Amino acid sequence: MRKMAKSRWPEVEEKLVQVAGWARNGLTDAQIAHNLGISVDTFYTYKKKHPEFAEALKVNKEIADLAVENALFKRANGYQYEEVTYERIETTVVEPDGSIHLEPGTKIKTVIKQQAPDVTAQIFWLKNRKPAEWRDKRDVGLDNADGLTINVRLTDNGND
């Protein structure tokens, strides 16, 4: 008689907050399974059997995806940001007795900078959001007089 392996679900269930964090930080299913000390097969079994596990993964992966989408959108359109720099300075101090010494200090400078729109991000966005209008390859079907359809793939190779 074969002995059944003990389920590790109770240990995994105690780590749902960590699982959510790992998903939100962009770890793959295989990485999360490794962190939990379970096989990928067991990981997928738990996703099917335990809705709270599946939901923690789903919701937090969506949060990570939205953050990346927002960053791509921002990068595609360009944006302004503040840059703060700290510079070590020495100030000349004249004492009442006429002696002079240098006193260390810090000069803080804030500059508003502009990040130009990124053409690569724009192309990526458009090819994925509007593939019919922006993809490089287009499949076209042509019917001949015999009723046969000839499929042709048109490719923009950049040679005009």
C-alpha cells in the first residue's frame, strides 16, 4: 500500500499575504512555487482547489500589470519630473574677532526636467492596442477567377 503525501496547503495558506506580495512584485508562478517549497504542479493544483489562493494571485498580478502599463503609457507620452540634487559647499565665515574659516554645508537644488516621449514605447503600445492599423505584417486574401483564394502576407521591410 502506497502512503499518501501530506498536503502542504496549511503552510501555503498561512503565507497568502506573502504570495500576494510576490505576485504584485512580478514573480512568476514557478518562482512563487519555489518560494513556497512546492512543485509547480502542486501550485496549479492549489490554484484550482483553493479560490482564495487563485484570487490572491490574480488580483496582485493585475496590480503589477497595471503599474507597468501606466509606466509604458507615461513613457510613450513623455512627462515632467523634479530632480533634487545635493551639493557639498563650504561657506566662508568671518568671526567677530576678524578670523576667517570655512564652514561645511549643503546646497539643495530642485530642477524640473522633461522626459521626451519615447517612440519605441509608442510603437509598442500601438502595435498591441491597435494591431489592425499598426502591425508590420498584413495578411490579404485574393480570389482568382477559378474561385481559389491566394493568401498573401504583405511586409513593410522599410525599403521604399
